Amino acid sequence: MIHAHEPFAVTNIGELVTNDPTFGDGLLGVLSNAAVIIDHGLITWVGSSSDVDRTIPRVDMQGRAMLPGFVDSHAHLVFAGDRAGEFAARMQGQPYTAGGIASTVEATRAATTDHLRMNLARRMQEMRACGVTTVETKSGYGLTIADEVRLLELSGEVSQETTFLGAHVVPAGITVDDYVEQVCGPMLAACAPLARWIDVFCETGAFDVDQSAQVLQAGAEAGLGLRVHANQLRHGPGVQLAVSMGAASADHCTHLDDRDIQALAASSTVATLLPAAEFSTRSAYPDARRLWQAGATVALATDCNPGTSFTTSMPLVIALAVREMHFTVEQAVWSATAGGAAALRRTDVGRVTPGARADLISLNAPSYQHLAYRPGVPLIDQVFIAGVA
């Protein structure tokens, strides 16, 4: 019997992804026949299975691969209703315009808190089964002070990575300028204590660059970190705004020019790509090779939401990134773990090294490459969060 309060070893790991090249081979720091020792929820040692003290309790992986738990740095998990009809229409050729967000706002406002909590718990359970151990989740489907507060309170029950997205779209019955004043004023004042981050949808039909900058500046002054929905539907100023304001992440990055790529590469802003959104909207995929070649930091995330990416599967995201965005498998796995951690400015997750939180997943496979090699197959075997399976 393994007890969480005593050290134990996870041994006989066929292939361990550490995300630290000093421990093993390549970008992922892959170590064969590996073991880790976990004590009080933290990794305290990484090395060869043959070097583990035989007296320490152990969990035998029997040659399965292990890697850090996935870090999903962009998700919208608290909402009611679905938009399956909208998806079906897109598959028949109707373009995505972001207009369907209003229907989710209507359903979410009408839902009871217990119903929203039940939906959130189900999605979190799905994410855990898919290997996600850290997830960021946003508000943005309330768009009133009371509803945005409610969504952030629910988000805080499942994650410390909560994001205030009052500037998602402009609700009916108010001008964009008046709504921006509300977002930057009383709504932010009510929501900032419940959030770590602030986000804005910088896009034609949502918020222009000046309005987006106003929202981000107000959030920064309230002590929140910055994130930006940038360059999703067409080329625009979102990436440049994110970089210029020191945002942790510019998300989507579907339409980039050379100047955007150079700006990302020269900054600490992570380019977070969301291939399931391109899949669901029949949009062109960005070519990640350009970002990698320029030296930008890249993350992958699910963008789980009811309109454009209703998936909780990071393995699917990895497979799409490899097949459609020209990631190598190694790059995709790094981006779904260490890249996501960088997008959240976290150093305690996304890696398997001494001092990191013991968030690990094992695969019913001998290698991390199977995550792209066997798309759609439920390969996640065990999920450890802070050392607890």
C-alpha cells in the first residue's frame, strides 16, 4: 500500500519524458528504464530504475511510457447548453463568425449554479481521463457583473488558473464603449479578486485594438496577468498588442505574418495554438514550423468551448498539431506540457524534475510518440496529481 505522506518510487518506466535535456535525450529529455521518487506530492529524484533503493515502496509501470501531466492553458469550461446545430451548419459550409457566443450567454445566464457546477465537474472528469492535470478556465459567458462573478467562483472551485474574460463579446442592448467602461470598472472590481488573469477577444466584431488595450491596462492595474485572443479569424493587431503589453500568451495565432512571428520570438509572450478550433471551424491551420524556426515559445491547448472546439482531449490536440500544423511529435508533446506551463508562467508543472509537482501520466504504450501515432485511442493509463493516482 502506497501512502501519500511517505516517499515512494515509480519504477520500470520504459520511456520517461522529463522536459529537461540534462536528464535525457532531445528536447523532451527522454530517459529510458527510468524511475522517479515522489515525496509529499513533489518529485525529489529522477534517474535509472536500477538505482532506486529496494526498500522504498514502489509502483511498477511495467515498461509503459510516462510524461508530465498535460497543461491546458486555454479553456472555457463553465457554460450551459451546446451549439451542435451551429457545428453541423459549419460542416455544410456556413462560415464561423463568433455570433453564436450570444446563444451560450443566454443559456448560461438562465442555468442554475448547481447545473453549471455539474457540467463543469463532468468536463473536468473528461480532462483528467485525457491526462490534463493543470487547466486554465475562463469566464466570458455571463457578461453581467453577477454572472461573471458566478462563473469565476465556479472556476475557482476546480483551478487556480482562472481568467476574467468579460471582454469576450459585447452583449445586446449596450454600446461597445459603454460595455468597455463597465468591464474596466465595476465588473473588473468585482471579478479581479476571483481571477489570476484577464483576457480580451481582440478581433473585428468583438474589441478593436484600442478597446483591447484599455481592458488589458485596467486588468494589469488590478494586479492580473494578461492574455489575448489574437489573430483568430483574420490577420489583425492582437499579437502585436499582446507582445507590446507583456502578455503571458497570445492565443489562436491562426493568421500570422513575419512581423508577428519575429515579435513573438523576441518576447516572453507564448504563442498558444488551438488546432481543435481550426478543426471545428474548417479554418486553415497555422504552420507552426515558422514559429519554431524563429525561436518562439509555443503551447498547445484544447480551447474547450461549446461553439468552436468542444473537446477536452489533449491527445487529439497533439495529433492534430502533428498532422495539420507540422509539429514534430516531440514538439507537440513539449508544447502540451512545458509550453502550456510557460503560457501560465508556471515552473512547478509541465516537467518531471526534482522540485516539480508530481503531476504525471502513464500511457498504455511504450513511447510518447503513440499520442500522435494512434489518434483517437484512449492511451492514458494512470494520472497522478501531486503524487496521488
